Amino acid sequence: MGALVDGFGRVHTDLRVSLTDKCNLRCTYCMPAEGLEWTPSAELLTDDELVRIVTVAVRDLGITSVRLTGGEPLLRRGLVDIVRRLAELEPRPRLAMTTNGIGLARLAGALADAGLDRVNVSLDTLRDDRFLTLARRDRLSDVLAGLDAADAAGLSPVKVNAVLMRGVNDDEALDLLEFSLQRGLAMRFIEQMPLDAQHGWKRENMVTADEIQQQLSERYSLTPVDGRGSSPAEEFLVDGGPATVGIIGSVTRPFCGSCDRVRLTADGQVRNCLFAREESDLRDPVRAGASDVEIATRFRAAIAAKLPGHGIDDPSFLQPDRPMSAIGG
Ligand code: SAM
């Protein structure tokens, strides 16, 4: 029925699906200590509704890669079954998950057996006390156990995502990279974005891609890898390779021009950009009996309306109403 092409010719093949807006951490840069008002379960897509929408996206709209996220996707009941059903789709999409790793030690094997291909695990610090301050939960050992389990289950290459914050963990870039190199994990550093529920993001506090690259270069030689394609990460060979490190400069080195990503929130809204201020509802049409053709048409219209860029540098920029945890990072 045709690909998801926007008005600038960008073809969208990567669908990020949020399975829940709930999380078992309370990272300071993401949500307040008391958590957020979670979406009532009646408003969330059921497993069947979710699989139906993804089926249309994969079969009819050219989506080739599906990433499960949240909130914390491991909190979704029925996760293994959802993965199994998505892995049965034709053509078979690549299946990845972004997770904080808590609970992965128990689930990694079952997820791999069900068809999950890869995971990205978020890890901002290797220090117990800092983890507690930053994520407001004492769970570093669970994350590390999850990383080991992911590797053992073959969910590789296992990527590790870190957000560096000034005066909080920005002295850990080298330690995190060394940790990843020793374990054969692919480290990626992400610039902090204005997507926190508290609206506390300040540009001057953000540790920039330039700073990160500079810090890493103090110990390692970084050689840019050619052929980035639509990847958000700029990849560098570390000391000539084969190990690599990625830097995702969403704010200072935007990559909107090659964006191929679209998001489906846990309550069934299509978002054509992380920073979009408008969403297109698929849940109510699905519940009202919409045909696959209607779902595909709404999906395509949502992409057609995509803006050229996220506009963070624009004086008129307004942070989206939904925080990252409710969009699906
Ligand atoms: N709970 C899962 C996890 O921890 O990976 C998936 C959802 S979480 C929102 C996805 C990623 O977004 C995490 O790596 C997290 O660090 C990152 N993140 C959250 N808020 C962010 C922000 N304001 N700027 C940049 N990254 C952010």
C-alpha cells in the first residue's frame, strides 16, 4: 500500500512502540520523585490492538524495524507473547528493545527465544551511590545482572545508553566506555533533551556532543565510521576498532534530515517526532472497527504532516506536553 513518506521525502521504516508509560526508576532528568499520573489501563492498547497496528505498519507501510520501549517495557505483562507475535509477522521485522535492564536477568532468555534480536540498556553511572541519587532507586546491581543476561542470551550487540549531566555523572564518560569495552558492549552517549516531565532542562547544563567527544579523546583515539545512514548515533572506532562508541547529539548535532523514525504511544497515538506537539489517534478508530486500510491511511497522514526538524533551536520551540516516559524513548 506504499511506504510512510513525509513531505520532505523521508521514508519511515523504524517504528518505536511504547508498551507502558510506567517505570520502576525515577531518573531525575526524566520524572519527579513521586512518579507521574500513569495512563489508566483502559486507555492503553491491549496486546491484540497493539499487534494489529504493528501488523499493518509492517505488512502495508514498509516498517522493517520495531523497537519496544516505554516507560519500562519489561513491566508490560504479556511482553514475551507480544514479542513472539511480532516475530511471526511477514516480512519479519527486526525486533529491539530499550530497557533499564531491571528484570532482564530473568527475562532475557525467554525474550530471545520469542524472537527479540537486540537490546539497548540504559546505564548512566557505575557507582551505587550515584545510581541511587540519579535514579532514586538502589538497583545498579540488577541493571548489571540484566546486561550480563542479555549478552548471554545473544541479544547482541548489546548497546549501553548513557545521558551525561553536568556535575552529576559527567566525570564518568571514560569509565563507562572502559566498562563497555571490557565486556564487548557498544557504548553510546546521548545529549540530554528537553523532554523531562518537570520541564527543568537547561541548555547551559547540557553536556554537549563536543564535550563528550573531547573527554573520550583524552584516553582513546576516535575515528569516525563512514556510512551513518539514518542512525541517530555518530559512530567512532575506538583505538582503530573493531570496538566502537556512539555519540547522539540530538540537540547540538541534529539528524532530523535523515530521520526514519515514527512512534506509537502505549495509548495508541502516532507521533511523527519525539518533539511533536500533535498526535494522531489510532486507538479509537481501532476500537470503532476501522479496517486495515483506514489504519494505514491514518498512519500515512500522520507521517505526511511531519515537520522538517525538531526546532529546539527555534525561539518559538515549545516542549511537547508528554514527557519522554509517556512518548517512548
Ligand atoms: N525505561 C527504558 C530505559 O530506561 O531505557 C526505556 C524508556 S527511557 C525513556 C529511554 C531512554 O531515554 C533512556 O536511555 C533514558 O536515559 C533516555 N532519556 C530519558 N529522558 C531523557 C532526556 N530528557 N534526554 C535524553 N534522554 C533521555
